[in-house]
Amino acid sequence: MALHPEAQVMLDLMQTVDLHAGDDADPVVWRAALEQFAQAGAAMAEPVAEVEDRTVPGSPDGIPVRIYKPSAEPGLPVLVWLHGGGWAIGSVETHDAICRSVANAVGCIVVSVEYRLAPEHRYPAALDDAFAATQWVAANADELGGDPARIAVGGDSAGGNLTAVVSLLARDAGTPSLVMQLLVYPVTDHEFESSSMVDNATGYFLERDSMRQFYEWYCAAPADADDWRVSPMRAADLAGLPPAIVVTAEYDPLRDQGEAYARKMEAAGVPVQLLRYDGVFHGFFGMGAMMEPSRRAFDDVVDGLQRAFKG
């Protein structure tokens, strides 16, 4: 279908966030642009019962996390959230509003992870932080007021990539036991030739050349991009993973690889709910104040998480 009219309005507004790759591309500049855009909507962020910033063990200097609690009720389910941004931009701050809304709507604790960013910290730093933080949440859920038997992990874009790989690592390690993985327009494969990569290469916020730039910043060596811990689509076996929700957008370069990963998980016997939203672009999730499809996607995700947490 054609681009949704409200999506076009949002794209026009997002022209202020310049993520065009090139010889002069600078992650510090990109980070500042995304932070500024997110700050513009901060006034609409929902209040939650409690927000706490702390540092948990894992990386040499510890891993900053932000913990959102919708209530003081004990034994709440917990969602570990891994923000998007090509492993190089984005932060707890840029995804603050999403985490608040999810915590309130689902009725779960959300632990948002400030993993180390590339290119200052290349692969596997972000992944190491994501997995260590997830393990810490599982080990300390009781102390947080959460239920250690009801832990999910989720994220968008590069955060969706980290979510997929953390789920694989947890399966292989036998811990933590996850009840759900939420992959919102995830990066799943180092590829640039799929139909969605070609058809949506420019003009829809995330661009194909920007993805090339993100890989260049993230990977310590070109061969890293082919490792399943960077490209989970290349994992030999996806059996035994937790149930998954996979969200994709029609006008997204990552659409086809996200849907291919959903099909590969399903073929391996993993329960998968694949949700494609037409007429929207990469980054639309969490823009419910501006776009009806975003509200619909948010409601669908909330419903899926609640069902997973209820068993």
C-alpha cells in the first residue's frame, strides 16, 4: 500500500535526524541528532510509579540500566529492553518513552540497558553487555520486585538483533529461561540484496547505506558480520528458542530479513507471531501519538507480551 499519510508527516518531521552515510559520517553527530529528536517528544512520556538508574556488573566499568516499575506490586514480570540505533547510536534516553509506555500497558518491570556503543566499543561489547544485563536481571529479579520465572527480552532494530542473539546464547547456556523474545524490525542478516533493501534503500529514515555504515562501525573485522552472533539468521539451529513476536514495517530495508528470520524460527518449531504493518517505515514503533498504525502495533505487542507472561 501507499505510505500512510500520518507516516509521511512523521518522515517529514524526521528529516532533522540526518543519518545519511558518507565519508564524513560521525557517530557523535548522529547520536546528538537522535537525542535531540527524542527530547522533543519527552514531554509526552508517561509517568510511571518508579524509575531508578543504577549500574550492574558486567562490563569493566559496569553496565548502566534504567528500571521502570508500573506499581509496587511484588512478583511482576520483567522485560529486558535493548534499544536500537545500529549498535552505534541510541540510548536509554532515546527509548525512555517507549519503556514507560510498555511498563504501564503490560504491567511489567522494564529494565532498559545502556550497552556500550560502537565504534568506540566494537563487537562483541554491545552483545556482552546485553547478555550480562539479562543474566543479572534473572539473578536479581526478586530484589527488583520481579518474578524470575517470567522474564522476556526485547528490542528494536539493532536492539532486536541483540535480542535474537541473547535468546540464542541463553538457550545454549541453559539460563536464563526466557518466556518471550520481542524483535521489533530486527537486524538479522548482513545482506543488502533483498527486495526490501533495494526497494527501500533511500527515503524512509533508515537507509541501506546507513546500515553499511553501522556494520562498519560495529564489526572489528569484516568477517564478524558473517558470524551468527552478528547475523543470527546464519545460526545453524534455531530450535528451542523462546516464543517470538516479530514486528516488521513495509517501507523498511530490514523488512525481508526480519520476516525470513521469523520463518526460519517457525520452521525450527519456535512459536512465532509475525506482525507486518503496511504503510509505515523503520522506527514507527512507539510513535502512537502521531500514527494510527503505531498505536495498533503497540497494542498488538502489549497483548502478546501479556499472554506470554500469563503462560
